[in-house]
Amino acid sequence: MSTDLTGTAPNWTPPARALFEDCLALAARFAGLWQTPAPRGDDVLREQLASVLGIDVDTLTITAGVRAAALTYARTERRLAVERPTFPGVVHTLRAAGAEVTLHDWADLPDTSPDTAIWLTSPFRNPDGRSLSDSERATLARLAAAGRRVIVNGAYRWFGEHRGVPGADHLGSLHKIAGHGARLGWVISPDFFDRATAELIGTPPSPVWQRSWGLFLRRGGLDLLIEETAAPALSAAAAFHERLSVPASGAPHVLLTLRAGISEESALAYLADRCFRLNPGADFFGAAPAVRASFAGADAPAGRRLGDVVANADLVISGLVGAP
């Protein structure tokens, strides 16, 4: 049986599903939610998220996810310098919405044009698992203080410590621990709501759906999702790194670089013959030649088995990218 390490969607357990069903049924009985728009987001959900995130609720705006927020940044910023390597979804959204997007290594982002917004992911950038260092955070904070728009995608914050960038806009979502069906995200920014009116008229989730999530968080649902989704993935990643005797980045995914002359196709075939499905680096901007393993949906034994395969594949895989 093949082990899928391509980034499977979280699989809710019966207790989490039962709790959410109760919250959804209760939310549907709030008559006002069917009648009154909530452009900034449902009050119960915003209050619960603000408590979890440790922020001022007045800086929080609910969106349908990171790519929904990207529509506003594409319209208002027009030019964005985006990290590489990166998952291409946000880049495609920004470009489709009319923004000029250039790709840069983290070290080069501060040197891009001052009229260009900076977009990056931390912690645990996909695909290589990198997180901003203290010095990188300080550099970005100085740029933000000088008036530069800095946007930090924190979608993976549920997998470990999240350290923000002072003065930056911070994006988040529940998709990584609840699946894309959650269709729920947010932006932490003092002025995003005012700038996003055009998109917030029609793109946010239904107020009834938002209230369901607010009640779910109030009743401990977030802890359930983290325990059921994030914890096993991190155990699998830790077991993989331990088998190879290399430090873990703390991320639920890893990028494996390939030796010169080894194609992604041959590496993937090698791994498939040993019952593992991974992503090619070509699926990500700036990652090839490599293969990526996502430990979402996996467990520690699976991570250890992949470690065994990698350890014995000296001619195929040379090492890790994104160690702290």
C-alpha cells in the first residue's frame, strides 16, 4: 500500500465532526445571521480568533482564505515581490488579479524597489520549511516601519511557534488543520478592512458559517484539530529527521534536493517503487530539482520508513533544504 506524502487534506475524527455539527446547527438558529451582513466578520468568530492569536480584535478581518486576501493586495499594491521557493497558488492569484509579481530569495527581498510590497511565508514556508530568523524579522520590521508594505502568510502557525514581524500585515487560515472546505481565513492589519471593501462585499464566508466556527473554537474545537492533524504530522516529520540524524525545521513538510544528473521523474519513480508518493519540486516556483514530502496525514512510523528509504538512496537524494 502506497503512503501518500503529497499533502493530503486533514481527515476529521468523529469527535471533531460531531462537535462542529452541533455548532453548525446552533448557528443556523440565529435569525439575525441570515439578515445582517458582517463585512469585517462575525463578532463571535473574531473574538475567539483574537483570543487565540493574542491580538487586538479591532485589527482582525475575516476572509475566505489567504488567496481571497491576495485579491485585495493585488489591487491596492499592484507590484509585489514574492518569496521563492514557494507554492504557486498565491502567485497565480496575484497575477490573475492584475498585479506585477517578481520572485526573489529571502535575502534579496529587502533590496527590491521601495514601491513594491513584500510577500513571504513564515513559519514553515512551503515547500522547504524555512522560518524567518531574528535578523530577517528585524530587517523586515525596519522596512515596515519606513512605510513598506510587508505581508506575512502564517498559514502554518498551528505547527509550532509563530513569531510575527512588527508592522507587517499577517495572514492566516484554518485550511492546514481543517482542510480547504473550511474556507476561512483572516488578515491582521490596522488598515486592511478599509482597503478591502471592494472584495469584502462578496467574497467572505457566510455569517452563519463564520458563527459555526466561532462556536466551534469557543468549545475547544481548535485544540481538537491541532491534536488530530498537526500533532501526527509533526511526529512523522520528527521521526524522518531523527532517522537521518539531521536537525528538523519543525515544519510538517521537507524539500529533498537531488544529486546532479538525477531527474525528479526518476527520483519519484524510485520512491514510488518503495511505496511513497511525493511531489516534484517543479510543482513549486524555485524548488527544482527536488522532491517534497508533506507529512500531513502521516504518522511517525511512516516518517521513519521514508527516512530509511532516503538513507539508503545515496545515489538519488543528497540532502535537506530549509533546516533552521
